[in-house]
Amino acid sequence: MKRKLFTNESSLNLKKQFYNTLIGASTLAVILLSITLLVSCGNSNHSEKPEDIINKWVGKEIKFPQINTCAVLGKYKPCGISIPKPYKILIYTDSIGCTSCDLRIDVWKMLIKEADTVISDKVDFVFYFNPKKNEDLSDLFKRENFKNMVYMDTKDELNKINHFPKTMEYQCFLLDGHNKILAVGNPTLNGNVWELYKKTINDNIQSEN
């Protein structure tokens, strides 16, 4: 079946839906989580407004550089070639600072496991790390038994090409098969974003059938 074209109208609807999800998340649990994150990872910059980020990024196409070095379970090796899936979740991380807090590998492992169950074979999780402390990252991957391939972007090429937002909350994107951004946000920091990602994928799948 042909994939639906990404129109200006659908882009606007996605922006409205995503922003409503964010501003509707002011429950006690989210407030407590936000306070915890601010205390434990106090290096976040919240100067960018969510609506401005959404308006700027939803509908944009992500450009990918050629990265040759990847890591699996803390071991560095050439990046392999995988069969692309219809959707991908792109996670970009600058690992300087409180590494284990920022990466939240344990949460990503749970989301990947859930995705394998509820949206199996539909979405890839693509990790790009710009490492500042290779030894720390290697130890973290081993300790967390993290088996996903991680692109080690030592020159920060992905960020230089695309100029990502400065805040880590918005350095994660849901992309379609053409690398167009469908939604923005880090689901390990906001459970509502994860629900939006799943709903967006399922809605698109149903519209294609």
C-alpha cells in the first residue's frame, strides 16, 4: 500500500496534538518527576518554549551522516547494516555530565521491550551518542547489558548537520520511513510522549490499510 503523503495540514495536526499532550501532563506524578530530574540533572536548559520547538521540528527531515564506529555491550566495532523498519525513534545524546542520569538506559530497555510486543517490527530505536567519556559509556553499556547498537558519533556530526534543540527533553524524535519528524520528545522523561509515539504509529498504520 502507498504511504500517505506528509501534508502541511497533517503536520499542523501533529503539532497541535503533541503540544496538547505536553500541556495536559500536569499531574502530580509528572510534577514530582520533573522536580527529581531538575535536582539530579541540573544542567538542563529550559529556555526554549515547547510550542516553538514543535512548530520548528515537526515535519522536518533528519539528515544522517555516515558513522563507521558503533558499540554493542561496550565493545566498539564497525556499524552493521540492518533492514529498515517503517518508523524509527532517534535518540541523540551528548554524554557529558551525569551520564547514567541523562541516558536512562534502564528505561529505554523497558520501552524497547514493550515496543517489541505492541508494535513489533514497526519501529527501530536508533541511538547516536557523542561521547566525551568513552570508558564511562563502555562500563555503562556492560553494566546495563544494553544490546542495542549505538552509533558513536565522536565528531558530533549528526548534531552539526541538523542543529538539534539544546535541551535533552527535545533531542529525541519519532520519524517516518522518509526520516520526517512526526513527534518530538524524550519518552523516558515523559510517559505521555511514549503514549503519543505509540498512538501516532498505530494511527498511521491504520490509515495505510
